[in-house]
Amino acid sequence: MLSSWRIERTGEDELKRVETEHRAGPQVIYSIAVSFREAAVAKGGDAADVYGRVAWLIIITWICYPLVWLFSEGFASFSVSFEVCAYAILDIISKAVFCFMVMGAHDSLGAGEAAGSREYV
């Protein structure tokens, strides 16, 4: 659970500090790492292997996004140029490499039974 603080006005002259919980990030990572993994293992075979590789790629790259932000905006350790390049590299890895991994495993995921009868022009 991630939490932050926000200030709320409780009366005309009173302010109160309220803790706000952010659970979306950890719940998504838990779903990718555990819940969806169980479904892939239940399907068995190559699907579990492909899912494991893709899931770790997503988890690692998604963890790197806030780290880049923390060191560039939070600690001001990175220059703006480095920040932009780091985000671009993370975008390419988390999106393009993900797509190539899934498309490369298309035949092994069971959708390729009729692949021999397809003609690509």
C-alpha cells in the first residue's frame, strides 16, 4: 500500500491532514505476478513460459519508470536529456519488445494450428 497525505478543510478555519491510500500499483503488479500467472500455468505448456518472460519484462520496466522520475524530479540527479532518453528506452522495451515477444510466441501459444494454411502476401 502506498500512501500520501493531503490537506482537507474541515471547518471555516480548520485544516486536517488526511492519509490517502494508493493501491492500484501494487494490485496490478500482484495480478501480473500471481493471479494471471496461475491462469497461464493452468493452460500449461509454452503459454506459462511465454507468460513468465513477458510478465517479468513488464514488472521490471514498470518499476523503472518511478525510479527514473525519482532520480530526475525528486533528487535532481539526472539531467532532462537523460530523463527523456531513459523514458524513451523504457517505452521501447515495455511496448515494442513486449509485442515482439508475444508475436514471436504466436505459434507456440496455440493460435498457430492453422498457420500452415495461411498465405501472407
